[in-house]
Amino acid sequence: MTASVDRASIGLRSERGPVLGALMLATGLIAIDATILATAVPSIVRELGSYQQFPWLFSVYLLAQAVSVPIYSRLADTVGRKPIILLGIGLFLVGSILCGFAWSMPALIVFRIVQGLGAGAVAPMSMTIVGDIYTVAERAKVQGYLASVWATSSVVGPALGGIFAQLDAWRWIFWVNIPLCLVAGWMLMRRYHEEKQTQRHRIDYAGAVLLTIGLTGLILGMLEGGSAWDWISIPSALCFGIGVVALALFALVERRAAEPIVDLRVAARPLILTTTIVSLGIGALMTGVTSFAPAYLEGSIGIAPLLSGLAVAALTLGWPISAANAGRLYLRIGFRRTTLVGMTITTVAAIALAVVSPWPNPFSVAAIAFVLGFGLGWSAAPTLIAAQASVGWGERGAVTGMNAFARSAGSALGVAVFGAISNAVIARGAGPGDPATIVSASVWVFVAAAVVAVLTLVAAAFMPKDSVVERSGEADA
């Protein structure tokens, strides 16, 4: 097989088409969830209260997703990909139903954990299955199909979220997932027949528990510090102290574990290390903008949730447009150069957003968000595929899981850090009902996002140089 791939051989009408269609639908679950909730945050807060707690809706979801990804990845190498992705869809379905019936903000936050545990299986398993059934060259084409899911969701998600919010029917934001889960699960059960190369693995439960405690401690300290308690206080010291100690113990456990949940030896490889750091930054940037921009526009100039959602949708529209064409670029100039181009665009856009944020305008936010998303699309796909292409089947699940874990952990920590900044500014200002205070808080959030973009660009610059010829040859092997 040559690196030049006929699109008809990988399209929806091809032999592997039904599986690709099922993966697109499964990906759609996560894609819609990434855009539909943020536009309805003000409506949810009006009914359930607790504006300061709304970042938890994103943090706990992303935290559950992050810590479960490595476990699912190890299990997938043991029992196969199909049982794990079906489990994830089932958990996501249950979580969505429960979220729709939530009676308080704490209840909604708890039910979002169930959703996150489901997403932790769906997202990486979709990418892993694609890595199993398509070569590197073919994946350059498949990206176009998967990108179309994000493109559609980038419009449908915010539009539905805005409509439900304006109709005071925000619970349908979660219930809309029910038919998607049922159809995706049915298609995968009928159409996906995997050829398992299963191996017996030992799940590192001690590492999973320590990682969960560590990240939870840090996120709790950042989100509640300066709000529920003073930054310099016993609760704050306990949260950060427990978090740091748990993560330090986690690192020690991983060094000794037979099969660590995060294999530090694999992570130490230059390519895996740098692509993981880039994914960490990508997660923080994406969630930082999509989670806070709608509340920024609605709270500052009072625009309708539908319009604020469409402004943010520009980010998730720009992403798939560039991701669909990323394959042609990285097959021509390499993974590293493509990532550098993408992160340069992202950094410029993030700085621009911080500069214009004192003057809220949905059109400027939409334009900048589109460019930022465009840059992320040229960064996310090359880093993931570069990592996948560097290992065989037996490590592909773990490496894909590590990449997905980094993006989820970056999103969770990013929301926590940005939420802490926002809450601190609001606490010193006139409260969440004051437009000027919301603008001030949002400006500092976007400044922090720009700093993250710069650091991620630096990490991308340290990716090892790759040979396009070698990558093409590996795809054909």
C-alpha cells in the first residue's frame, strides 16, 4: 500500500465505513457535550444558584475523564476496545439522564462525574480504534470525517444550548444525549468486530487512587480558595498539601508498578513527553475559552445565550476545518513543523483575545475564537498521530490514553486555575451581577490563557524532528 490513499477505500461506503460511522457518532457525544453546556451556565445558575460553583461543572467532568482514561486504556489492551467503548457510552447515557433530573448544583456536579467517567472511555477508544484499523496515511484522510463531526457539533451544540437556555429548558441539554448514546451503542455492537491481540495486564489501582486524590486536592484548593475559605488558611493548606503529597506518592508508585497507570518510562521518551505536554496545554486552552467566554459575553453586555454560544462555536468550527487538512500538511512537512505552525497561530489568537477582552464584543470574540480553534486543529491531530505512529499495537492504547489523559487533565486544571482567577477578581469586585466585574475577571482569565499558549508553543518547539519519508514508510508497513 502506498502513502497515497484513495478516499473511496476509507469512506463511509467502504468496507470499514460502518465502523467509521459508528465512531463518528460516538465522537459526536463528546463533541456536542463540549459546546452545549457552556451557553446555558447562566440559566442553570439562575435555577440552581451558586455562580462560584459553576466551574465545578466542567472540572469534575474533566477530572473524572482524565483519571479514568489510563485505566480504560490498560483494560482495552486486555479485554479489547469494543467492551470499553460500549461501557463508556453506557455510563455517559446514565450520567446524562441523571444530570437532566438534578435538583441542585451539588447534585448536578456529582452527576457530571458519571458523565465524565463515560467520556473517559469514549474519547480515547474512538481514537485508538481509528489507530488500529487505519494506517498513518489513511488517518490523514479519516481526520476529515472525524473533523466533520466537530464542525457539525460546533454549530448544533451552542445553538441547541442557547435555545434550551432561552426556553428555560436547560435540562434537555443532557437529555438530547439519550438517542445519540442508544444509536451509537447499537451501531458499534452490530458493526464493529475487532481482531483482538489481547494481553493479560495488571491494573494499577493504587496509582489511579493517588492520581485522583492528588488532582482533586489541587483543583479543590484552586476553585474554593479565596471563595469558601481564605487562600492562607488551614483548609487551603490541607487541599494543596494533600494534593502535592498524593502526586509525589503517585510518582513513586508508578516507578515501581509492574504496569503503571501512567508509564513514566514511556512518557520519558522525547516524542511522547513533548506531545503529552502540548496536549496538556491544548486542553487548558480549549476549555478555558469555551467555558468562560459565554459567561463573559452574557454577564458583561447581556447578549442572548444563543448568540454567545455561536460566538464560542467559532472555536470548535475552526478546529475541524484545520484538522481535516492537517494530514496533508504533516505528511508533507512533518509532525513537528505542523504542530509549530498550529501553535504559533493559536498563540497569536490567544494574545489577541486578551488584548481585546476589555471591550466585550461577540463578533471580535467569534473571529479570534475561530483563528484560535484553527491553530489548535493543526496542533492536536499531529501530536496524537505522531505519538501513535511511534509505537506498536501493544502500546498504542496506553499512548493514546496518555495523550487523552493529558488533554483532559489540562482541561480540568485549566478550568480550576482560570476559575480561581475569576473567583478572586469577582470576590474583590462588586459580585457576579456587576458587568464591569465580569469583564475584569474575564480579562485576567484570557491573559492567563495567553500565557498557557506561549508555554505550549515552547513545548512544541522541543518535539523531535521527524522524517516525512520515515512516517510514510511506517504507515505502509
